[in-house]
Amino acid sequence: MSRFAAAAIVALAVLGGCASGPPFIDQAQPEAIAIAQHRAAFEFNCPNTTPQVLSRQTLQPVSFRFGIERAEYTIGVSGCGKRATYVVICPDQPGSTCFAAAGRDGIL
């Protein structure tokens, strides 16, 4: 095997280890949308709701030594003549799920 071939194999192995898929904020977004939509459907007493991601950001741990990274989404949901915003937090930790908190304005 030539040195070039050996170097190519090593490079592919190193780069393959870096391929971990899409960023966490992209991975968690479908769950965040579903959580907000289910909460709105319950609060509105309306099975047909439409969610929309208004903003999203990655929150860093409170301390560099402790804590976990989190994805935060602001999701607007409308349906049956009502609308509300929810802040959904998704921790980047195996086994954790997203949770929705009410937005600032309540249900309109």
C-alpha cells in the first residue's frame, strides 16, 4: 500500500469520526414544535392547531464546569380563533425531553 493510500485512509477515518449529524438545535426542533402544538390544542380545546417557529437559539450552560447546553424555541400556535406563544426548552442530554412554558401574553 502506498503512503498516499495510507494517508487517505487515515484522513477518512478522522473525518468520519467528526460526522455526527445535524446540530442539536435542528434535531430537537420537531419535538419542540410537537410539544407546543399539543399544549395549545389542550389549552384552546381545539384539535386543529398550526405551529410556527418564531425564533430559536442555543443556550450555553450557566457554568463552564456544570450544566448542559439547551435549545430554546419561541413557537407561535394558532387555531379555533385563538393564538398563543410558547417558549420550549430542550436540554441536550440523553433521555431528556422538551418542555413548554407559557409565553408572555397568554392566550389571545
